[in-house]
Amino acid sequence: MTSDLWWKNAVVYCLDVETFLDSDGDGCGDLVGLTNRIDYLAGLGISCLWLMPFYPSKQRDDGYDITDFYGIDGRLGTPGDFAELIRTANDRGIRVVADLVMNHSSKDHPWFQQGRDRGSPFHDFYVWADEKPPEKPGDVVFPDRENSNWAWDPKARQWYLHRFYSHQPDLNVANPQVRDEIAQVVGYWLAQGLAGFRVDAVPFMLEPMGMPKGALHDPHELMRDLRRYMGRRRGDAILMGEVNLAPDQQRAFFGDEDGDELHMVLSFTINQAMYLALARGDATPLRAALEALPEIPADSQWANFVRNHDELTLDKLTDDERAEVFDAFGPDPDVQLYGRGLRKRLPTMVGGDERRIRMMYSLAFALPGTPVLFYGEEIGMAENLDIPGRYSVRAPMQWSAERHGGFSTVDDAARLCRPVVDADGWTPERVNVAAQRREHDSLLTWMERLIRRRRECPELGWGRCTPLDSGHPAVFAHRADWEDGTVVALHSFADQRVEARVELERGIEEMVDLLGHEHVVPGDGAVTVPLDPFGYRWFRVRRDGQRVAP
């Protein structure tokens, strides 16, 4: 393996600086607090830290409404604090990437404020129209807050495009000056030590909505230019894109056959299929979703996740399929958003059932691609439904029963970081880092072992994935082959004990259990594996005369 393709076998951890840990007790997380917890992330086994926006902002969209692409929100720290974070993370073997939000700016950004004057050179930094363009159903991303993608500006006396909120005007990426600014932003943060970016809303960024015909001759040229520019500045830097499209449309965002656009794409269709399979107790939707994925360039990668920082979107499911997931995990209309998603984390969706929680994370880590964790998932943290909308899953990190994020009492923590409560008695005293790191069988301890095993299994990050017939509809089985190594994984969506039987080739001497102690010896190339309710097993194949890592 080569170090410049480090993301192929990485474990990514996403967090919001503001809600992770504060250093001075004012209730707001900051860069110093995060730096003080880098050793926690290193001990967990994280190799890549993904920072949500930390730039100056009016905080109308949790930091995604940026007023200065080159700055740091003063509430979170200073440029010196950021430099210390990068230095400390790199010293512990952790690369740092950050959100690149160049689809839009805040309407309070100096570019837009100057651009409201039609004679300003910044006017063409945005997309304007003298008459409000026609729209079609489904164009509005947040129908609870907006009823159009166009807003009237009384000073410019024109309509401006906003694919998201009206306080976030879209940048005109057809303008060469805007493209130059995007490149400068990328170059600046690479010089500050970032190892790449998670690119926000990539399809919206490249879709020439509201522009004159032919304004963008080839929208994807923007990503190709950005990839080439970034590669010249730092050869191992990555672009991980948010591309929530149908499988046949995702391939274009990796670029041409050799892959010259995004390095990684977050796999939304696989994520949605996982929840449909869990709701049905049937692995068929997951297998179908994997088989629908397009072939991607050898140096490209999928990024798999159980939960992210937005609503759990189910928009790629049919109406009936989405209704199944809603009925299973969020029948209360209060936890549903936009008619397409859920504003809950996994533990509350499954009533604190650790069997299903562990199975889902085992699955996400075993699927072809790179696993991505959202902060707090390692302890089974829940959402806080008192926080409006999709921000409910961004509650402060639960470090201890006495101090959760920036909150000083258990009552405050329980109110703002409501934990899972189930028959096993999960309480504020249990769903936190301090308690779980002292328990040998806690979710946190289990997650540490899972991450270590995942990083020891390059077959899963580099190899070719082949689904296997398990002989049972509830069991998803697959193998990953890379060089002379093979890993076989089985995951059961059944709520009862089942047996799976998979056919492998002859010449296998033993299946080494990677998550337990029960090695399996195949007979005539076939293996029968018992699985507990919502069980999961990883095996490394040991062939005749072959030695494998323990």
C-alpha cells in the first residue's frame, strides 16, 4: 500500500468543534478543547478527523452560512489554536480534513453585500435574474423553511438563487473569478495543514440552475480543475464528496476512467438500504443496493456511514419503502423531516438494542469502502429532540455524567443530550465516555476493538467485494479479496438465531475468527456459520500453507 492512498484504509471521525468539548466552561466547544481530546481519538483508532465548519458565520445554519472562507470563528479559537490542533493531530498519526462549503456564502459575506450593487465586480459572484424563473415541484431542499429557490433583493432589484436557505445565496461557479477564489480557499487551508476536504452539496455546486444556456459548458471541469490544483499543492490530499444521487449518476463524480474528480463519495444509497433491511429483517435491499453501485476507478473509494450530521435521509427509497422505515424507527411525525428523513440517532431508533447497534456498525465497517463515524456514535449517544429540526443529532458530546459538553450538571446534560433509556437501564451516568471506558464490555470498548480490526483488514478497504449466497434471506454475506488475502463477513438482520451456509473455494484450511474465538474449518469449500439474533462474524481465510495475522 502507498501512503498517498491513505484514505483507502482510513477510519474517519466527523465532529462539530462547537459541540465537542469546551476548554473554559462557557458552554461552547472550542479548538483548545478539541486538541485536549486528540489522544482520546487516537486511542479510539481514528486516522482522519473531519471538522464541520469552524469559519466565521452568522450561525443561521450551524456554521454553514459562512461570512469569511479564510477565517476562524472567534468563539472557537484563534489561528494559533488551529495550528496547534493540526500539529497535535499529525503527531498522533491523525490527518485533518474540513468542510469545503463553496456552493453558497452567507448573505452577510462581503462578496454578496458588495455584489448587491449591479456595478460591482462581485455582482457576478452570484446568480441573478430580473424576472423570477419558473420552478418545478421538488426543487426546494427545505420545504419547512422556504417555498422557492429565488429571493428578491430590494437593493439590486433582482432575484438571486439560493438552493438552500434564502440567507445563503448561491455562488456563480461559471464565473472564472469565483473558481479562482475557490482554488485560493483550498490552497490556503492546505497550507494551514489540512489533508483535504469534505465537499458540501457537490451536485448543487455543479448544476447550472438559473444560469444562461451554455454558461457551464462542462460543469465537472470545476472538480477536475480543483483536483489538479489540490494535487499540485499536496499530493496526498483528498476530496470526499456529498453526492446523494441515484447509483447510475454517482459514477460521474469520480471523474473519468482513471478518476480525476472526487477521491471518495459518501454512499447514501447503501446507508438507506441498510435501514430498509433492518426494518424488514431481510438483507435483500442491501444486496440489491450494492449490486446497483457502479464500478469506480481503482484509486477511488466509497465512504460508508450509519449516521451523519443531518437528517437520516430516505429520499432514494420508494414511498412505500420509506413508510416501512418510518413505521419501524420513527412513527411519530415530530421525528420526521421534509417527508423524507428522520432526526434521530440509531440508538433511539432501535430502543437501545445493543445487538442491532453493534451489528449495524460492524456492517458499515465491513462493507467495501472507508468507514465514517459521527461523534458520539462510539458511546451510543442519542439525539436531543428539543433542538429544532435536523440539528437534534448535533447535541454536545457526552464526556461524563457530571459534565456533558459544556453543561455542568446531570440535569442539564440529560435535558440537552438525552441518552438512550431501555430495559438495560441506560442513564446519563452510563451513556458517556468516562463510564464506558471503564467497562470491558461497553459499546466504546467494543468500538475500539472494531476499529483496530478494520485497520488490520486492508482487504476491506482495497479489495474487490463479492456478495455471497448465505442460504438465508436475513443474512448478508460477502467476501473481500485483495492480493493474497480474503476476509469473509456475515451480518444477520434476523431477530432469532439462524445458520448461514456459504460456498467458498477448496483449499481453505481455516476461517480465523477476527471478532471472537470460534474459528471455523470448511468442509469441501463450504462453511456453515451460526449467527445469534442480529449477529455478525468476520473471518480471515487461511489457505493451505498460508500464515495469517492473529
